[in-house]
Amino acid sequence: MGDEFFGYRPLAAGSHLTHEYWDRGARDYADEHVDFLTRNRLIWGPEGWDEADVQWLGTPEDLAGLRVLEVGCGLAQGARYLASLGAHVVGIDIAPGMLGEAHRIDAELGRAPLPLLAADACALPLADQVVDLAFSAFGAIAFVPDVAPLYAEVARVLRPGGRWVFSAPHPMRWVFSDDPVDVEPELIRSYFDRTPYLEGHGDQVSYAEFHHTLEDHVAALAASGFVIESLREPQFAPGVETTWGGWSAERSRLFPGTMVVQARRR
């Protein structure tokens, strides 16, 4: 693969996906995004929708006492919010550095550290059918080559009737130039081109983002025994003007940048 690289390119045989990017940048990520993400609210994506307002996971009364898993928890602000409602939450993330930052925030807030595990979302360290609700807010899904193993693992740990609610980059975002202020975005790649975006050095891939079509998501959910109950394509919440990568209020008026899926395990 040569030395340093970044851009859209196939994942070469022999490449090793690492969590170096998230570990190395954990503190900077926390410092940069904490004002928007907050320390103890569940914000579903760049559009700024707050779970306390939309209740896509359920009412506070619904959530109290549930066994909840956050997949790709990062700084664990979502897990912290649900714990404040009386849910029994476990968070997993592949990057120990992010979990260290999450526990630093716990200490700053004067609360007991959340139960957080360093783990691969495609190999969850949990027994079968021990979770009532699993959720992910822009965590893990865009960073795995194939969503099928991830959804299968979530289905495995959920009890029958349990719910899986997640937000992820909308597949349409992949085809346009990544310029948040361009109100006439250029079509730069095919919707069906699954070539990932990679950064790294030598045979070490420190950052990888993968494109999954809507068909990929639906097929993987169905194969794992999920029934899709809702698919949302939210525009920016009123009053939110924050620009985040290729997401902006201007762009959200043209095409969706995020999708939010609510599914239930049969």
C-alpha cells in the first residue's frame, strides 16, 4: 500500500484495520464536539435531534429498568442519558481511548463510571438474549465493511421483541461532494460504488469509512430477524446551524445526510 495514504481505495488483502485514529484523537474529539454532543444527552446526529425531545427510544417511563446496550458508544453521552432515566446501560466501543475519555467525563460530572467495554461491534462480549434495547447514534455502523455481522450480533444479544434503533450516514450522502456549503453539490461517485475511504500507513489502516446502500441495510436486518418499524430521514432540527463534515442545514434541505432506523427482533 505504500507509506502514508488517504482517500477512496480498495481495502487491500493483508491490511489491518486498527482503532488508532480514535485512540490518538480521543481527547481532541471530546474537546471539539462536547458542546454539540453534550456530556449527558443523546443527540442522534449532525441534524441535532435530541432523544429527550423526539423519544425515538421511548418515553422515560418506557426506558426505566430496561437492559440497554449502546453500540459504538464513543464518549458515552447517550448511555449516560439513559442511565439517568433508570435504564441499566452497558456501552461498547472498539477504541479504549474513547472509553477513557468517557470515564474522564464521568469523573468531571461526579458520577460513578459507566460500565463500558472495549469490544468489536461484530463480536459482542455478551450472552444471548440479555438486552431489551440496543441503540447506536452514529457509532460503529459506518466503520465496518459489512453491516450483516453487526446486525446479526445485535439480534443475538437482544431478547425476542427487543428493539434496535440506530442512526447512520444516509447512503445518498456518499454520492455527492463533501462540501457542506455547496448548495449545488457535484455528483462524484456511483451510489453502488462501495470503495471505502481509508487513511493509514503501510499495511495499517487507522481510519476507514464504508458505504452501505439502503438495500445492504434492509437485507442485513431482515436476514438477522428484524422487522423494520420506522425509517426516518431527518432534516436539521429548528435552530441548529452547526456544520459537521459534509452535513449542514443547507445540504439537509436538498437530500438526507442521516437515516434513523427503528427495528424489532422477531
